[in-house]
Amino acid sequence: MIKLIASDVDGTLIQDSTPNLYKEMVETIHELKKKGILFCAASGRQYFSLRNVFREVADEIAYIAENGAHIRYQNKNISVTPMKKEYIEGILAMLRPYYGECETVISTAGGSLIESRNREFIDLLTYGYHNHFKLVDDVLKEKEEIIKIAVYRRESIRKLGEGSFIPAWENKVKACMAGEEWVDFMDASVDKGNGLKVLEDYLGIRKEETMAFGDNNNDIGMMLAAGTSYAVDTAVDEVKKAADHVCPGWRDKGVYRIIKQKIFEGID
């Protein structure tokens, strides 16, 4: 019996960078709770951004935020994983020459730190992601504990990400594509799959009682940590290979459809 359902958000459950969850999914989460099944939003987004997306059911779900660097349930931090200072400094030294072409978001458990003054990017964080953030001149002078560095390039960062950014750091930190426009850097131990295992252990839920949905490279660990996994049909090939099944994407409300079929209708 499934007791925990974890889903990626951007590109899997809803369109990238958008702030709203469709009503059928809101109703489904309510119904899952009545059946004793917990829904978990698992994303590279920050906790506050996720809470906004799921605002109608915000206190009914669990959160694997920042790709697993920040895990939260029932208004309590279950796990927060900081990055090493020397790695933060090195990654920012690599990224800062690309400012103008790329933008960065530096995450803490309490919100984000932003060096950019690009109005379009700030509006994206404000109205698209609904992030909580503070504008600063130099994040390295701030005293807050950093848990993730994300770099954004409008339309696509894949060439830079897979060609330069990720290879430069993948042997020291967890570095991965987190959507077509984002590359994320976290502590080497951070992964949505590890985050799902932490939540499973905390709740006393077995792998076989967990279902997961995803679309991008940062979801592969979660596919492997769940007893049943689905890659949406727009997922990258690596995720499809890691998943047990392929289902419709966000345009066709695939996550909702699978939950309805498998959980409420009992269709194999």
C-alpha cells in the first residue's frame, strides 16, 4: 500500500517557473490525506516558493526543498545541510564572470540572497517563483548558512552547465541540471533521493510504500529511492531509464491522472 507520494514540481507537476497548482491536484492532496497518504513536494525550489505553490494545502504536505538540502514537515525542519565555505567561494568565483549572461540564487533555510539587480530576473523570483529573498552586495559577507547555489540562464543553460559548470565541480559537490534554465550546486550528500530516504525513515515508511514522479537529472535519485516511480513523457532520457514507468506530463496533468488511477481507482 502506498503511504507517501513525492513529486517534482517544475516540469513534472506544473509548468516551469509558474506559481499555481491546478484545482484537481489540490483536491487530490486533500483526498490523499483522508486516506492516510502523505504528499511531498520535492523540488530544487526553496521552501517558501513551494509553500506558495501548495498554499491551499500547505500544512497537509511534506517538503523536500532545495533538492534535499532542506527537508520540512509540520512546520519543523527535519534536515538542513549546509555547503562548505571553500566550495561556496570557489563556485561563486567561477560564476561571477558570467554575471549578465547568468544569474545566481544563493539559498539559506530562511530564504535566498541575491546579488543581481536585473529587474527581469528579480521579477521572475518575485512573481514566478514567489521566493523570499534579500538583495545583497556580496553574499560572502553575509553570516547566513548557505545550503545551495543555483545559476540561471534564460531559455537554456544546458550547454554551459553540462559543458563547464557541472564538470568543474561534480567531484566535490552535488552539481546537476535542475531544469532547462537552472544548474544547482549543493553539498555532495544532498540529493532528492537521499532526502526521500530521510523522510521515509522519519515517518517510518518503507521504500515499497513510496511513489515518486520526476522529469530532470536531479530527480534520478528519487526515482531510485521510491518503490514505484514515474518519469513524465517530457523527461530527459536518463530519468526515463531510472524510472519504472513513463506517464503524461504537466500539460496533461499526468501526476494527477496516475494518482487517480492507481490510488483511488485501483487500476494496475
